[in-house]
Amino acid sequence: HQLGYAVMHRGRHRHGAEDITGGERMNLVVWSYSYNYRHSKESVKVHSKEASKPDERCVSYTHDRDFGRYKAWPPGKKERFMGRGWCPPRGKEYDGFIPDVPDDQLPHRSKGGGQQQQ
């Protein structure tokens, strides 16, 4: 995560990008796709339990259930994203994981896709 450098990964671990406050960002995303592999038993997405806490550089407020444990919420993002993350999947959390919002306090979604408070 340094200007002028590239980050390459397989995509099956936490990763995110911070908002930029000036200038511009250019991303090159390369996806590798194999029809035969995607239709095989081996391609089933199986998340493993996280072995340890994430690198705080890699948490994302849009995806991570524990973002607020590692970084301050950017202005205006906490209200929109807190409690909506999916990563790590339930049951796959590292030892000692504490979500920003406990499951019993999460807003639940109505069938129409909107959120309702409990």
C-alpha cells in the first residue's frame, strides 16, 4: 500500500481500499477465469477460519464486521455501513473476534430489501 506499487493477491483474504481525498486513483483488476475450473468441485467457495487478526491496512468499512476495531470511520460512512459487513463470515472469525455490532443488535432486512430496526 504505497504510491507507485502494486498489490497482487488471490482474493480469498481481506482486502480493501481507503477513500482518496484528492487526486485520482487508477486500478487494474485482472480476473482469471476458467470455465472448467468454475464448474468443478474444487471451485466451491469455502472460507477457512481466519488464523489471526487482519492487517489493519487491509480492512474495509464496506465489508468488514470489525472495521471500527482497527480504524476510525470516515465521515458519513459509519451511519451507512456499520453492521452491514459480511467479512469474516460467521463461524470463520479469528479467536477473540469482536464485531462492531453484535448479531443480536443488527438491523434486519425486510423482504423488500430495506432495513427495519428491531
